Amino acid sequence: MIVPPAPSNSATSGGPFEKARFRYEAERDVYICPQGHLLQYRKTHKKSRLRVYQIKKPEYCRACPHFGPGTKSKQGRGVVRLFDEPIKETLAAQYQEASSQAIYKLRQQKAELP
């Protein structure tokens, strides 16, 4: 099924420090912030199935000139990752393909009236 990705509902959505601007390195299992600092895996929320990544040294965030828009937390910026994030990224990339857009356009047509 071809559907558009769900919009982000985070407080920093659309800003310079939204999650999409953080680079994930799967081989090291870390995120890298736009300023080049590492966010390492810290814990897993078993109930919500989210992996939490936190900046290695919180003083980097507090010293950053973008401290307000990036995060207001004294612990530094954190990012959450779904267990199924690779699947979500694959489906989002598939949605952007021309063939998928053609299929989605067909789904938008109105059904025959009774």
C-alpha cells in the first residue's frame, strides 16, 4: 500500500534541530547532531518500544549558540528512534518514487456515485 509518511508532531518540527537533520550511523548505533556531536544510545522504553539517544556530554548543548531552539534540557538534546525505523524510512523513500506517486494519484480518485 502506498501512503504518505505521517507528519512529525515534535515541538522542534521544522526547526534547525528537528530529528531529520540528525544523521544516524547504523554501524556505530549513534546519531550525530547538526553541530557534529554524538548522541549515544542510553535506554529503551519497553512499553512504547522507543530507543532513546542522548548527547554524550550535556555541556556541549549548554555551550551551543543554538541552545534554545535545539533543546532547553540541562541534560542536552535527545532523540528517540523506533524499533521499526528502518522500515519506516524504506516506506518513506518508496513513497517518493514516481511509480508510487502514480499509484497514490489513482487512490485519490472518487468512487463511482451510487
